[in-house]
Amino acid sequence: MTAGDLAADAAMPAKVMDDPDLRRVLDALAPHPAFVVGGAVRNALLGEPVDDIDIATAARPDQTTALAVAAGL
């Protein structure tokens, strides 16, 4: 799943999903399901500022670290 797929599936406002840093992280996690969750979703849907973004993924911590390192994050 790419960041673009997530935007379409979750109906997140484009302003949030177009953040280049978020896209890099979600693209790095693409082999595993990854979702923007929590207050970022609430704030984005309410049109309020998104100050931080939480991501939930099915990847194990060691997989997440390996994917982030491989992506240069």
C-alpha cells in the first residue's frame, strides 16, 4: 500500500497525506499495512492543525527499523 492508496482508502484530507515526510514513511512501510491513526485523523477531518502524526502498522519493530534504514529515514 502506498501513501496514495492510503489517502484514497481512508479519505484523509490531501493536505495531510501530501506531506513529503509522511509519504516517505508510509512508502517505506509499504510491504505491510500502515495507517495514520489518532489525533492526526481527528484534527485533519475537523480541519484543525495536525501537529503530530501517529502510524499503526502490522510490521514488527525489527521490520519497521529495517524498512526505515533501507529507505534512508
